Amino acid sequence: MRMITFFLIGLTVHVVFFLSIFDIYFTSPLVHGMMPQSTPLAPPASRLVLVVADGLRADSLFTLLPNGSSRTPYLRSIIEDTGTWGVSHTRVPTESRPGHVALIAGFYEDVSAVAKGWKENPVEFDSVFNESRHTWCWGSPDILPMFAKGASGDHVYTHTYPAQEEDFASTDASRLDTWVFTQVKSFFQSAKSNSTLKASLLEDKNVFFLHLLGIDTNGHAHRPMSQEYLDNIALVDTGVAELVSMVEDFFGNDGRTAYVFTADHGMTNWGSHGAGHPSETLTPLVVWGAGVHNAQKVTEPQPYNDGYLQDWKLEHLRRVDVNQADIAPLMASLIGVPIPVNSVGVLPLLYLNNSGQFKAESMYTNHASTTISLCQSLISYSLEGLVYYHTYDRFFLGCSVVLGFVGWTSYVVLVILKTHASLNRHPNLTKQVRMLCMCVAVVITAFLLIQRSPITYYIYCLLPVPVWYSVLKESGTLTDLIRSAPSLPLWKCFCYFVLVAFGIELLVVSFFHRAMLTVGLAVLSLWPLLSGLYHKAKFRSLSWFLGCLCLAGFPLMPVVGREPNLSLVTCAGLLTLFTSACYLWSSRQRTPLHPSDRQQFVTQVTTCYGRVCVCVC
């Protein structure tokens, strides 16, 4: 019964501290209650066309063909003549929902969505669509409803194809993009005979959003180097050219339309995304039309040392890189709507072809407590302040959780010592310890009451008190342990302690530097020599040494390369089969394997053989 109680208490402690992770790290960065601010000056554009090519890599758009031509001649002509271009730097996770939220709302991943999935944001947020007069959207049913759901009023209109159309096994998913372009053409054709719709279209502060999923789907199904993926990019370029011609014709070439072409994320050569490889985080950005600078010729070296300018043959044109969240204030500034209140993007001034007063007013709108000349500094301080207040309680709660875990670990160690060692089992100083813990609990409660903390904070901060009470109550056991310390092999204990501490620290550092795993495996390979096992089993010790050294080279390899390394996978499988054969040969004179072990061994070897055959084929 006592063991069951101990188990339940331990389970409760671990569950509570596990849940504390969500209050410490997975909290929403959004702040509500702010009023949108807009510039009083007339905007350069009356409408905005946003085209997002889902899964399009920057190099796939900007790189020329071997013959010197471009697979996207229209967008290339915009880059070289009438628009401003650059690279949009996305953040992890490079997924569709976080990418579109950053583009349209101006803030990055809401980590409180970890328990809700990646299809919709868990809380309402402001966006450029919400601030617009009307927004018409065409594209995927996974993305568009998210912005319509969070909009105030009913001015965001979505047109989506059936979810069943998103077939990653499709031979060619470019039909998804064809569907979008066809629907947009039909929309503008119908507006010519629909006076109500035409009147709405002729108003200012309108947004047209085209979400093109075909490139991403073809990338998943066929990989980005496939002909299907590249042909889909060419199809999008043709569609954008026809779209611009149609929009300009509908509005009488009034020069009041701004265009933004970008992507939510890139894709590895494996056809995956979600991590932080440059092929996933570098996306194209091309902006042209009303209020946007024409292409700027440059003769001096540009402040980019990544080598892409030379690879793309664009070193003679000014490149303006942005963070993905910067695109939201750029779009808001072009059509004169308030910047989304939760935006952390910084307006990229080099894209705007407006007066200095308009640029200053556009930067000033969301920071109304300082002078225009200090806007850049104010933006930096504001972003730092947002991070500070978002993580204000993180250190305090983290310390409480660490104290709780250390206390619980100490208590478990004392229970083990009392059970298996001849130490004092009678607690003393119980009354003094109880009074001390009660005082600490009162102080913590008063502190949390003053701060008006949520109820969960009381649990995280007060739980360590009874845990440490249980530890301090065993002061007699601690005293006996200290007294018996001289009789222990201190040098050996110290070495074990250093070894364990080194191993734990190595594992922690390896989260940030994978090469540290190589150091750990290299040290681990010496274990047979240090423990004396080498003299008893030389062959096994040598196998251990070589095996650890082989594994030590693995963390030094890239996590995701430009191409899948099938030869490495094949060699690993062959090595496994060779090791298994050696084991069977060496154990032929020993006691045969148990039938269940033999069955498991045969299954593993057969599976490994099958994988090798798949890689070879």
C-alpha cells in the first residue's frame, strides 16, 4: 500500500511538471486589446494582388537554365525592369499555416498551437485581410478558411476546391493551380455583368489572394528537381502574366494595383519541409506595381555573402532581403490599411517608391509615442519589449520546476538509501522543518496573489514545498550518509560522478552542436580498456571499439543533404548483415538461441535485407 502511494505521488509530480512546460514555453505571443493605427496620407495603391506559390524555393525561381534563359520569363522581366526583388527568410517550422500567418498577419509561429495541430491558429489574430475593405481568396481549403474565420465581419470571401483534390499521389498536381487561375478569370468576367460586385471591386483597400498549392504537392510527390515541379513553376509564371494583364485591363490600366509574389516556405531536395535547411527557409519575393520601386541597377558589391547573386546572375540588380513577417506591413502600407496589431514585422522601406513623409508615417502608425526620426530604434525596442514580457515569468517558473525535480530526485534517493542501506530511519527536526516550509508557502502564496498569477502558477510554485519538506524531514538519514562517506571509495565515487556529469552535459550540448555526440562516442569506445574488460573478451572489446568509432562519424554528417545518400544507407544495411553473419558464425559452438530469440533475430535480418534491396533497386 505504501509503495502504491509512493508511485501515485511520483506520477502526480511528473504529470504536473510535464504540464508546466506548456505554461513556461508554449504560450501565445499575441497581445489583444490594441487599436489598429493607419497613416492619414493617401496610399499609392488602391488594391493588392498577393500570389503565394506554396513550396517554391528561391533558387528554383531565380536560377537560370543552362542555355541562359529563365523558366519564369515574366517574373524575370519584372525583376530586371519594373519591380524590386529579394529573398524572404522564413522561420522554423517551415509549414504552410505558420508561413501564411507570418505573411498575412506579420507574426511568427504561435507555439500554443502545439497541441492543436498545424491547420489553424488556436487564437484569433488580426491580419491584412481583416483590415482590408474586401478580400477575395482562391486556393486550398486548408489555408483560406483560417483567415476568413478570424476576420471581423463578412468581407473575406473564400473560393476553395474540394479537399479530395489535394492528392499527393497525383501524377501532376499543377491542375490545382490551373483551377485557381481559371476561377479568378471567371470571377473578373462575371464582375463585368454584375454591377454590385463591380462596385465592390472598384473600391479601394481591396486584396486578391491566390494560394497556389500545385508546386508544393508536386514537390512532395516527385521532388523539387523533377520535371513536374519545374513545369509547375513555368505554369505559375504564365498564369501570373495572364492574371496581371487581366487585372490591368479590368481596372483600365489605372496604375493603382500592387503585386506581391512570394512563397510560404521552400523544400528540400527530398521533397520535405518543416526544418531549418536553407532550401526550406529561403523563399522568393518579387514586388511590383503601384508604390513599388523599379529595378535598381547597382555597381558596388551588395551586403550578401551567400554567393546566390552570382549563381542567379542578378548581382547587377539591387537585392532587398526581408524577414517573412516584414511582408505584412509592406502590403498594409501599399494599400493604406492599418498594420495588423500583432505584427512584429519591420516595414522594408527599400521596396517603397513613395515620399519620405509617407514612409515615415507608415513606420509611425504602430508606434505613436515617439518621434518619427526614432521609429527604427523604437521598433527594435518594441520587439525586445514584446519578447521580454512574453518570457517575463519563464525564469521564475523554470526555477520552481527545477527545484521541484531536484527535490523529488533527492527524496527518491533517500528512500532507496533507507530501504537498502543501514542508515537512520527515524526523522528528527520535523517540527522546525514543518514551520520553515509553512512560512515559505505563505510567502510564495502572497507573492503570487500580489502578481495576480493564474491558478496553475500556484501549483508549480507550491509543489516543491512539500517535496522539500519530505527531503529535509530525513535530516537524520542525511547525517548518517555524511558520516559514512569516509568509509566509501571516494576516488571511485568522484570519478563516477564526473563521468555521469560529463555525459549529461554532453547530451545537453549535443542539442545545439551535433558534433558533441562524436566526442561522447569516441570516449565511450574506450570503455573496455578503462574497465579492464579488454583482457577478458578481446574480440568483443575490439568490436565495441570499432562500432563506436563508426557511429562517431555519423553526427558529423549533414542532417538533410541536398540529395539522399542511398549509398550510405546501403552500406549501413550491408554492415548490419555482415555483423549478424559474424555473430551466427562465432556462436555456432555455443548454446543455440531460444526459439523466440531466433524468430526475432531472423525477422530483423530479413527486414534489414529487404531495406538494402529497396535501396539498391
